[in-house]
Amino acid sequence: MSEELVVLMSHGPTDERASVGFTVVNGGLTAGLNASVFLTADAVDIVRNGAADHVHAHPMDPLKDLVADFLSRGGTLWACPPCVKARGYGQQDLIAGVEIVGASALHERIKAGAAALSF
């Protein structure tokens, strides 16, 4: 049985699926799983400085808090390099703790047996 969870997210901060995804992956951390999130397409905007500051899909916690909780509990947060570049962002435009990493990091975890979800 795998102790890994990877979540692929493609929806931006104002789509409630962003908050749902981080709520689910934080639950994975609570359950003792090693968890990673790979952000692609509009989801890279979740980690743009200030973008999630005022997003709150009730009844879930504010998105900023969900992301901060994920990172503070040891979650790994990746952003797709072409998606970041397409938006004109660089590392300096993203919150602390985000790694700009290609999909191969996600693939390695899946090949090793990680459970995978997408939002």
C-alpha cells in the first residue's frame, strides 16, 4: 500500500476546485501520507504572490490558509515550468516554498506507487 499521494491541479484560485483540492491533500497529510501537489495551467495562479489572499470558498478554510497549512506540514508544492513561463512569472512571483519543476517529478512519484488525484 502506497504512503504517497500526488494531486494534479489545473484550476485557478477562484475556482472552488482549488480549495477542494487543497482540503483533500491536507487530509492526506493528516492521514499520514507524504503529499505533493503539481500545479498546471490556471492553477499556477494559486501560488502567485497575493493571488489567494482573499479567496474563500465557504465552508472550507480560506485558500491562503489551506496552502500555508500544506507547506507548513511538509507538503511538496510544484509549479509547471511552461505554465509559469506562459504567464510571465518567475520564481520571485511565487510564494515561498513553491518549486518550479517539470512533470517528471510527478511521474516519478506515480511510478513509485503514489495514489493520484486531479482537481
